[in-house]
Amino acid sequence: FGWFFNRKDSNRLSNGREDSVQIGLMLNENKNEDNFDMNEEKNEKKSFSSVNDYYIIEMPEDNDKNYQQQQSQHEHVLNETSLNVMTTADLLRERIAFITGGSTHNCPILTFPDNPNIEISQEKYKKIVNYLTQVPSENERQLGFVIVVDRRSDKWGSVKTIINYIEDYFPYTIHVIYLLRPNGLFQRALSKLTFNITSCSHEIIVCRSLAELHDYLDSSQLSKDLGGQIDFRLFEWIEQRAAIEKLTKAIYDLSLSLSTFIQEIEECEFPNDVDGTKLIITKHSSEKQDLEQELNNTKCYGESLLRIIQNSQDLSSISILAPDKIAHCKGVCNALMHIEDSSKVLKEFWSVHQPRLLRCLELRRFETRFREIQGLFTQLLNDLSILPNSDRSIVEIDNILTQLDIITDRAQSIMEQATNLRNDGLNLLTKQQSYGLDSIEPKCQELETINSKINEQIHEKQQNLLMLRSYNDKLESVNHWCSKGRDILNMHQIHLSNDKAAKSLNELEDFLKELKLINIDDLQNVNIPEPLKSMIEQVLNRVGDVMNLCEKRCELLQKLAQPINRPVQRVQPLTLETTSPSNDVSILSANSTDIKSIQCINMKIDEKQRHVVRELLVTEQIYVDELKTIIEGYMMKFDDPDRYRYLAPAILQNKNILFGNLIDIYNFHANAFLRDLQMICDDSSVSCMGTAIGNCFIKRKSNFKLYEQYCQNKPNSEKIWENYCFSHPFFLKIQQSLGHRLPLDSYLLKPIQRITQYQLLLKEMIKHTRDENDKSRLQDALNVMLNILSNLNNVMHTMLITGYPGNLNSLGKILLRGEHFQISKEKRRASSSYLRTKTCVRDIFLYDKEILFCKKKNDGHSRSVYQFKESIKISDVGLSTYHKNDKKKFEVFLKDLSYVIQPSIDDDSTRWIETIKKLVSHQIEQKRAEIKIRSASLDHGSHLRRQSHLKHMESDDENMHDCSISDESDSDLPTKNFYSKKNFSSGGSSSNSSSTGSAKLYNTLTTSKSNSIG
């Protein structure tokens, strides 16, 4: 069975009840129409518009036929005839031919009525015959047709024409042709001359009157114009045929949809996760419900149509339906039977497919629980593996045993879950039999294996720890015994009496018996760990030394305890050697421990630094991948002709604004910055990791300015997104195909988020760096990134400035931004007195060319903007570092006005003063250079004019030449002096114009006090 069903291209009946009401209105409007005037034809054309584009679909009576045979028949009708009531409506209204539903011997009767005013062409004949012969059922068509040709009012030429058409083409078998001959006097006389029955290949019976026709055909099967009982209403018949064709077309579409639904589900694979399985169950259930609903709607439509056809005939005089109504009802009933068959197929398919979906869901839940328990087991094994095997202290071993008990409790809970999951898996195998066998059975075996493995490892760990504790207990007892023996040997004096010697001997013998109770033979087990084995060897050596001393002392005491008949010689007692070597060992051990602890701390610091570097590299790789996803997933789709045609021109034209310079940022990170980081991390020869990382940031300082352009474009990008792209299907489909939980605008924030993360990683790296050179280089890199962030912040704020009369881009680069500065203006008079104005609070923006004073306001949309108030050109200002020796303030002055500025932060004054100084100094240097260039150009022009004049005078006579030279020399001096004065004046003039403002400020600088600059 299959999975998916796409009804995008199918034509559906949205509401069967509405369609039935519409059909009822159509039929009732023309229920009693019998005439064929032009007004009725117009009404017919209007009523046909609601059933346009529906093809005739034959519904066979035999419901046991194969579905594929039905489909092939449908395709044959559609491809070969392509006829329906709409394509033949004009011919039907001309009454060229019609089929009333009457029959004889189960053969349908096709009537060519008497209509002498209509000329029948062969094309019209074929078209009407092809359509009308498709109206009866397939069985009736196979039995053949009976044709009635009524030409009572016509001529024999018309008879000959229609008979020739029938002889040339008729798609099915013809049993007999009944001809109502022309009744005109002249036509009766010409009958034998103009028409020869024997020349026809079909049987033709010529009837002179309707009575003769009724001898052959039952009048109940003939229309009233042939003297029959069928009240055939052509317009009503056409409308009912249109409704039936609409019904059959809808059923045909539903059959195709059902077949497609089953086929696509058969070709679909089950998802590998619970969420995906739930999603596909919901999807298939929804599609199945939609299909059922459409079947029910179509069934409702068919039942309504059946009732309308049955009620369309006035049964007051006739108790049964007319043959044409019976034929229509029969067609509708066959269609309803086909709907029932389709519903049955859908139910049978769903009864098989739904359990498979549920089994798949249970299997995926089993696999999900298995992965969770597998992860718990992995974590449990890791926790077991990191438990230390202590061989020093009983307290440490007790702590480890306590931790092991906690792990054991966890293991019991996890193993209980694993056992339950294994039982559930076995139950699934029992219920689902072979389904999921290759997945469930190995996992059940693995659960059993892991349970056994965990039990074995916990038991082994516990036994080892208990053994270590037992050995440590014995070692502690042995050490205590050795210490006790040393104390006994030190306390006992050699010069004792016999009684005291015997007492000491008994005490030593009891002490030696205590060693047997300790049972030191257990310490010589071959399975003892190596570190503990060396400790045991040391202890056993110590025990041997103590035993040797005790045995020697016992021998001596035994001699002292014996009765002595001679004087006892006093012997200097032997003193037990001190354990100074062991003290040396302990000191060395302590020093070694201190060195190890320092090395351990350094290793931890280096490990944290490497962790930060890894985090930098991993997050950079993720960031590059995300940028690549945006570019390939969204931007490149703009160039896909199958997609961009659905986009509005406003979106296509603003593509570059929407994405900004994202491609440039991606190329920088993917091709340069990320590669630099990877080379640093992969190069084992790099000893100074901090310096290498810092150099990487500093070297790429200029590339990070790409973010400035991106931030400047971001507000415009957000406007494009909100106005055109927020809910556009183009972006929603791409988001769904990429599996993104968030829309595109959230991913367009990634560059701004990333640029702010670098300084955090650098700070963390500085924190875990020991080398001072590395720290210094990392600090330089941090300063670079902080300056970039500060500049980006300033750029973002400048975009909120409103009301500026010019172009902010012409002011140059934004250097500083100050918030909540207190500004007061002071007018400068000739008497050097000041007139102070009211102090106000302003936000100041310092550009390369101007200082902007703005007032911060709320724009009414929960967003702050900066309303422009006034500006000062840098070329016109002077600067006083500290206003009246107040270090919190500085003064910016013009010719007759000064601005006293106090930053909100005291430390900002120095930064603002230094920056403005650099700008003013730069302006002065530019003015100097301009003056030099201008002076040089003027001197050069004067020299060229003099040389040209001299050459011109050489062609005159010698006297005039001398005179001219003299005159020129006399006139040249004042000219040269004039230009020199002009040049000097340009350099030293104190004009108020902006072109000489910097020169004036330079003069102010040279004449003002030392703490001012102009």
C-alpha cells in the first residue's frame, strides 16, 4: 500500500448539497418548455455555463469488472471522442437526432426527427452520432441500435443523404432502420425512381404512416412526434445529461484520486522517528477523511440528482417514469453503485494500512526508548569507568563505595526499564509477527547483554573495592602492630631483674602471637593490584624487621630470666634505629606532590584554553554552515525560474536590500577566517596559541568592517521583510523544506549575533591564559573587536537620526557618540565677556566633518529616535580642553559663540578632547597643504607668462628689444610682489569664510594658551 495522495490537479465537488440545489433550479426552470425560440436558447446557454468542461464518463453496469478495464474505457472515451453535452449542445438544439431512452428488444432507439429546415452535413452527423451512441450503457451498445428516420415532410434527397451517412459511418451495429417516407404528392410519385432499398447494406423498413411504424415498434417507446407516449423535452434532457456528466466526471476523478492515494502510499517508506510517524499518521488520516468526505459529498450530489430526475415528471397522469428518465435514473444509480464500491475499497485498504501505521508507531517508540536506555547505559558505564581505584586511604575507598552504591541504584532502575522494554519488544514480536523482526529481536538481545555487562562490571568493581578495603584494613593493622612492637622494644630495659625479664618476655611473646591473628598470609595474593602490591612488600619488610628485633630481644630476655649464679654483666641496650630514611622519602614525596599539583593546575588552565579555542572553531564552523544555508536555501532560489515567477516585483527588486552583503560576509568567514582558525588548531608546532589567535583577529581587522555595511542595511531589510515577505508562500515553503523552525528574518540576525560573540570568547581565553605575551596579544585582539562593536553600535544609532537637512553619508565616518551630554551656549563679545544660555541635554554625534546635536525622543512605536537640532563644522571650530579649569567640561567655540559640553561620564571628556584635537589638527594640515599647492601654482603661472613675453620680443629690433626688456623687468617686479602678497594673504588671512576657517584656527592655535587648540 502507499502513503501520499495529491489532489492538487483534481477537479472536485466541493459541496454536493449546493450542486443538487443548483441542478434542481436548472431543471425546474425549463420543466414545461416545449418550444425552441431564441430566448429559450439563450436561457439554455446560460444554464450550461455551470457544467462546462465536464466529460462524459461511461459507468458500466457490471460492477464485477476489473478497475483497470474501467479506467481504459474511460480513457478511450476521453481520448477518442472527447464529446460531452456542451460540445454537442448546438447540434442537439437543432434536433438533428436524439435518443429518448426507448428501446426494442433491449436495443436503444436512435431517432432522426423530421426537420426539413435543417441541412445536415457529414461532420455534424458524425459528431451527433458519436455522442448519442455513448449515452446508452455498454451492454446496450454492444447489442446494437434501431434507427428511426422521420422524413415525412422532407424530400427523398434528404432520405438518400441520411441513409448514405449511416451507410458510410455508424460506430455500432444497426439491427434495422425504420424510414417514415416523404408524404408529399410529388415525393410519393418519385419514391421508386429516387431510392433503392436493395442497395443498402442494412435492413430498411419503409413505413408509409405512423400506424405502420407502430406495428413494428411499441408506441410507449416512441416520442410524441412519432405518435408515441414519451413526452421528450429536449432542453430538460440536455440539463439532466449535463448534471449526470458532472457526476460521472467527479466519480472518475475520485477513482483516479483513490488509485493515486493507494499507489503513493504503497511507494512511501515509513519514517524512522516517532514524530515523523505521528505526522504521517495524521497526514494519511486527514487525506483519508478528505477522500471519504468527497465520496460522501458526491454520493449526496448523486442522490439529490436522482430525486430531482424522479420528481421532474408530472406523475398525475402517468404512474411510471418515461424511458428517458429511466435511462437517466439508471445512469445515476450505476454512478452511486460505483461510489459505494470506491468507499468499500477505501475502507478495506484503510483497514489494512492503519494497523501497519500503528505497528510502525509502536516500533518507532520501542526504538526511541531503546536509544534512550542505551544512552543511559553508556553514561552509566562512563561513570563506572571514572571511579578511581584508590590504594591509599580507607576513607577514600568508603567514599568510592558510597558513589558505587548510588550508581548501583541508578543501574537497577535503568535495568528495570531495560527489562520492561525487552518484554515490550517480545510482545511486539508476538503481536506483529514478522513485522520489525530484524529491528526488535537484535535490540532485545542487546538489552539482555547490556544488563549482564552492567551487573558484571558493578559486581567486579564492588569486589575490587572491598578487596582493597580489606587489604587496607590489614595494612593498617599491620602498621599498628609494627608501631606497637617498636614502642614495646623501646620501653623494655635490658638491665632488669629476673622477674621483670620474664614479664617482658611474656609480653613480647603475646605481642608476636597477635601477628598470627592478623593473618598476613592473605596479603600475598597474586591478584593484588600493582600499586598495592608494592605497599604490601614494604609493610612485610617492616614486619620482618620488627619480628627479627623481637626475636633477638626474646633470646636476650630468656637469658635474663634464667637464674644466674654469677654476677651479671651489665650490657648497654641496643637502640632501635630511627626511620630517618622514611622521613626523607616522605619529604621527597611531599615535594613531588606539590610539583604535581602545580602541574595539574597548569594542565587544567591549558585544557580550559584549548576548550575555548575548540568552542571558537566549532561555533565558527556552525556559523559558516548557517550562512551557507541562507545563501543556498533562499538567495539562490530567487534565480530559480520555477520559483521566482511567484514572487512580487517588489521582492525581486529589493533582493539585495533584504540580504545585504551576506555573501561577502560568508566568503570572508568561509575562505579566510575559518581557514586561519583551522590551521592554528591543526598545527601542532604552534606553541603560543593565544598569540596565534590574537594575530588572526588583528590581521582580519579590516574584513570585520563588512558588518558595518550589514548593520546599516538591517533596518531597510526588516522593512522589506515585514511589508512583503513575512507571510509569503515562497518563504514559508523554503522554510518548511529546510526544516527551519524559525523564519528567514531570525536567521538574518545571525551575523549581528555572531560579531558580538567574539569579544566574549576572547575574554574567556584571556582568563585561561598563563603566558603574559599571549595575554597581551589577546588583549589587543579584544580591543580591536570592542572598537568594531562600538563603531557598529554608533552606526546603528546614526540611522535613527531624523530631520537632518543634508546627507549623513557626506559627513564622513562616525567617530564618537555621547548620550545625555549637558550643553550650554555662551555668546562671545568683543569685551571677552560671556552671555550664558539655558543648559539643555543633548546626544552628540561626532563625524569627520561635523558635530551633530540631537534630542532623543520616542517615535510612538516603542522606538527611540534622535531629532536633529543643530550642527557645527569641524573646519570652523576651536577647542578648549578644560572650561575654566573644570576637568569635567570642555569647550568648542566658533567666532562669536561657544558650546560648553559636559559628558554624562567624567572619563569621556578626555576621549572627546583627544578625538576633536586630532580632527582639528588634520583640518589644519589639509589647509596648509592647500595653501602651498595654490602658492606654487601661482608662481609657476607668472614665470610662464614672463618667458612667453620674452620670446615674443626677440623678433623686434634691438633697441626696441632692450627697451621692452627694461619695461618688462620694471613691470614684472610689482606683478611678482602682488602674487606673493596674495599668496601670503591666503595663508594668513583671518577671513570668516569656511575656506579660510582652518587657517584662522591655526593662527588661534599658535597664539592661544597652552591648554587650548584651534
